[in-house]
Amino acid sequence: MNRSVKFATPFYAFIVIIIINILLVFPANALTILIDPGHGGDDVGAKTILPSRRLANSKLKNDHIITLFEKDLTLTISKKLQEKLKEKDYSAFLTRSFDHNVSLEERANMAEKIKADLFISVHINSDFKKGAHGFETYYLNNHNDSAVKKLENVENQKLTATSHAVSVASASASTSTNSNNDPIISKILIDLVIEKTVEKSIKLAKQIHSEIDKTVHKKHRAQNRKVRPGLFYVLALAKRPSVLLEVGFISNQEEANRLNDYNFQEDYVTAVVSGIDKFIANDQK
Ligand SMILES: [Zn+2]
């Protein structure tokens, strides 16, 4: 054995040890997922008033009236989702971890900063028809569905006036009415992001939705309202495979109670994690 071989052997052993350590620190699942709890601060999102006796796990007496806010439900559900993703060795982060205002651009910028692989926005639906209920899963794409356009107007409201992502607003650019002088996001940007991400986003949405359907639909009798395309600015600005979850309708009293229920929340986020697992397993084939 010459001198260079003698020198090389411990060197290669050292490299192998380093690689093993890196693999142990960064397990196979080490994808970075950014979870976005919708709304926050003075943007409370949708809300409802419930007598406390309708609330699951409530210890309050019947004469109490409780106001449920979308911003609180989205935060609770998102934190559970983060916890369960971490248990599976994903790197999971939140766009907000407490009750405060975060603009849609700041949420999306965070995705860039942490180099998120996937972006999951969590929202709660509402409708003037009190009977409307069920779960929907959205991905970014163009469409002509007037019901979805109404929802977009609600969820797209919080772009800041100083948006840098907004520039070329063509007349046909947005399906939003833009009634409160919020800037209109560029159609060019949206189309580019759709082109880049839609294939993966549809697969992700379908996998997550099908897992929610398997457990939450049957066990909690929540209605499956399908996977749908939507033009949500936060998904466009995030510029990566993404979904927006509408967990259920706060405007429906029975469902508002369900949304606030520990077991429902546990089952819902477990299904989302399982959907992400399956999406990744298929994506890596
Ligand atoms: Zn919302």
C-alpha cells in the first residue's frame, strides 16, 4: 500500500461518517411545507355566533353566546397540522403562529424565504345560505365558476396597498371586483405561476381531498364539495405547488360546532398529512 492510499482510507471513512450524520439530521421526509392560517388580527375572516350549548367540549352554561372567528379556527387547525407534519419529519412552518395581521404578500414572501416545497393555506367557508356545508380543496387555475368567484373576492381582500407583486393589470386580468381599491394582481404573473405549478397542485389537491373524503366525510358526515380551481392571490404569490383548504362552513351552525370540535380537527389534519404523504410518494416514483 503506498502513502497516498494510506492517507485516503481514513479520509473516505470520515466522509462516509459525515454523510451518515447528515442523513440522520435530515431524514428522507425533509420537505419544507409552509402552512398558512388564513386571516388574523383585525381581519377576523368569516364569523358566527353560537349558543355555547351547541359547542362541542363546552363547559359553559346554556345562556352564553360565543362568537367563533375564522382566524382562530384556521390558526388552531394549522398548528395541529404543523405538529402532525413535524411528527412525520417534515420541516413545517406557519405564516403566523399567533393572532396578528399578515398581508398576503408577506405570507407568500415567507414561502420564498424558507424555500418551501409546498404551500398549504387554511380557510373556513361562509355562505348566506345557512344550509351550505362541507369541505372543498382548491388549487390555482383559471375557471368560470361564479360561486368560486364570490369566494375569491372574500379571500383575496388582504393585499397591501404597497404590493410589489402587482403591476400589469390588464382589463381582463382579474375576476375580482377590486371594490376597495386593492391592487389587482397581474394576469401575466398568475398565468406564469399556473403554468409552472398547476400539474403538481392538482395532484396535491386530489390526494389531500381524497384522504379527507375517506375519513372526515364518513366519520363526521361532512359533505364532499369537490376539488376546484380558484384564483387565490396568496397561492399565485407563493409561486409553488399549493392548495387552499376550505375546511367547512362557519355559517352553518351544525358545521361551526364540528369545526370547533377536537376530534374533527384531529381527523381533518391527519387526513391532510396522509394526502401529502401520498402525493410525495407518487411524485418521487
Ligand atoms: Zn378565509
